[in-house]
Amino acid sequence: WRAEWRVTCLYSGGAGGQAWIRRRASMDWKKIIFFSAFVAYVAVVSFLAAYEDFRSHWIVNSEVLVRDEMRDSILDLYPYAMAGPKISDPCVHVARSKRPDAKILEHATGRHMISGTQFIQMFPRYKRKIGQLPNGIPKILHQTWWSRKVSESKMHLSASWLRNMPGWLHVLWDDDEVRNLFVSYRPDLIPMFDAYPYPVQKSDIFRYLVLDIYGGLYADMDYECVQDISIPKGIGGNATVYLSGAPNPSVDGLAQNTLMASTPDNPFWSHVMNVLTRSCGGMWELELVTFVSVTLRICSMAYKMRPLMGWTGISVLETTGPRMLSRAVSSYNDPTGDFPLKLLDVNVFNGQQDMGAKDKDPSAVDREYPCASHSIHRNSAGWTVQSPFPYTGEHTILRKRIPHRLIALLIIEVLAIAYFMQKLPGLRQADLDQKKK
């Protein structure tokens, strides 16, 4: 515009030309103001996003140090199990649950939560010594946490499984062991695994893989065992896959992935992995480069662009969580023909407080407190509060999280498209003139 301004000043004459110059100058100043404001916005956004990225990486690095420090720690559940259930709990089933037996618990298989590394090392030698239910589900309880640094409240909940199911081997997998399991058994999923922005997504996909490889029972760290659930009406029936029913279908769909059990090498988990990996792992984003990459199924580009472009369209429930699992249940065709999959009764094996009333389900009535007769999902929902938001450029302003980086990227891309569309007719005309010549 500066060159055009100079040319206009040199060659425009008369009152008409001077008026045109004034109008042109006014238009140029509007562009300058808009451009300056936009550059300032992008600069601020870049600074805030860089700070958010730095903070996220700092948290990740600090967690690595804690994991290394706590890796060889011994997690003894015996004293927590002997403390017994919380008598003051408002749920009558918890208050009436059986008292701990010191003689049984002292030498129980599940007294200590062993690490995933220890389990992998011992499994080939002790595979035949691990008991199993009549339906073939091995007596192995899998849980996962970011490290072996477990809070007192979580230790009490984990000890409830020892108190009621002492014969089950108890394995606690940390984040490094979770990733190593994928490196060993599903290296093809590592790009997608590493690209997930939220730790809970990695936890979700891990629980499907560990049940596929080893079988057994998976329970979230905020699950409490009130009575032995390996009974015929629980996970000890004729089915070979058990999933917790969804207390709030309007949010989760058919099933939750908070409590699951199965036999090893069950074809259902291969189907779950196939559903999970569709459309580049269910990635969805308004940002145009990522959107085009996913649409064209160029997943390698989408994974590489995700850290730069962000993923604010993320829905954990849809990509790796209960909604994805519910889609897998609905679309599963059992190769044996008898569909050995069962959803566990919510009122017996879940008891979650949120039943859907707050989500405007007219038929739902929320519980006053979590309560069920055999196992209770306390539903701490820590992943919605504690999980960092890496690479999204989101920052709380006026108590609202705003995806600043995504907004800036969309503005840049829309302006680039608008500029190209504006120049396209001129380019076409120039091409026609060139052909005429």
C-alpha cells in the first residue's frame, strides 16, 4: 500500500485526485489499525500459549521425577484394609459390610499393590498359579495411577478390594508402565497414544489393552468394593466380558469403562480398538489444517500438527471414554455367535450419585450420595479438574476458558483464504491475457 500511495501522490492531480487520496489514506489507516490490533492479539496469545505449554511440560517433568523416586516403593494395603469400611458412611451397604479378618488378609495374595513392571516379570512363571473364575476370568485386579504416590483416601478405596476379594492379585500401573505396555504390544498405536492431550485418554485406552492381553478385572481408583463381586450375578456368571452399566445414559451412553472384567485375548477388545482408532483416534477440531488432515485420513500429519494447532474440540467421552465404548458395544458382532457380554446392574455394582437429573433427563432422579450393594463408584472425576490443558492455548478470563490460540489460528486461516479468493479472479484474468498474447 505504501508503493501505491507514492504512485498515487505522483500521478493524481486535481480536486478529484486529492479526494481519492484522502479516501485511500482513510482506508489504509483502518487497515493499519486492524492489522496492528490483530498482531498485538496474536503476540499476547502466543505468549500465553507458550506459558501454558511451559507450565504443562513442567508438570510432566516433575511427575517423571516423582515416578522415578516412588517406583520401588512398597504399597501395603493391609493396615488400610484392617481399618475397615467407614461406619459413618450414609450408604447402608457400606455400614453393614463385613469386618476385616486379620488372619486372611495378613497372607492374602492382594496384600501389596505390585507394580506393572513386577507383574510383567513374574507373569510367565506364575501364570498357572493365578486363580481364575469358572468363566475363565483370571483373578487379577488392574488399576492405574500417574505414579505410586497414592493418597490416603485412594489407598483406603484400593484396600476395600483386598478386604472383600483377598485372593486377587493387585497390580498398580503407573504412566511409564502404561506406555511401555503399548511399546511392547501395540507400537502401531504409539503415535496416537502420545498425541492425546489429556492423561485420562491414555488411561482409558490402557484399560482396554491390559484386559485384552492379561484379562482380569479393571477398577478405577475411586471405586470401592463393598462385597465380593465375583459372584454369578456379578462377574462370575457365564459371560466373558463385563462392563459397568451407565448410571447417566444421557452423558455416557450404554456403559461406563470404570469397572470392567474379561477373559484374556477376548475379540471384543480388538473391536474396541478398531472403533477407537477410527478417524485418527476420533480427533475433531475446527482448526482447518487439522480438520482437513483428519477428513483425508492423513493421521500422521494430524498427530504432528495437534501439539501446534491445539485440540480444543476434544471430548474424552467420545474419543476414548464411555461414549466410544458404548458405540463399540452397539456395533459388536460376536464371532462365536452367543455374544458373551453383560452390562452390570448400576444399582448393584455402580451406585453413582449422578443419574442424569442435572442433565435434564425427566425420568432420572439423582441420588443424595453414592450407594450400591456390591461396589460403589465414588466418581471423584479428578480428570476433569486436575488434568492439564496442554497445547490448547486456553486461559481463564472472566471465569470462562477461551481457546485463544484456536481463535487466532482460525482468523489467520480465514484471512488467508479470503485473500486468496480475492486474488483468484485477477490471477485467472492474468492467465487468460497471457494465453491471448
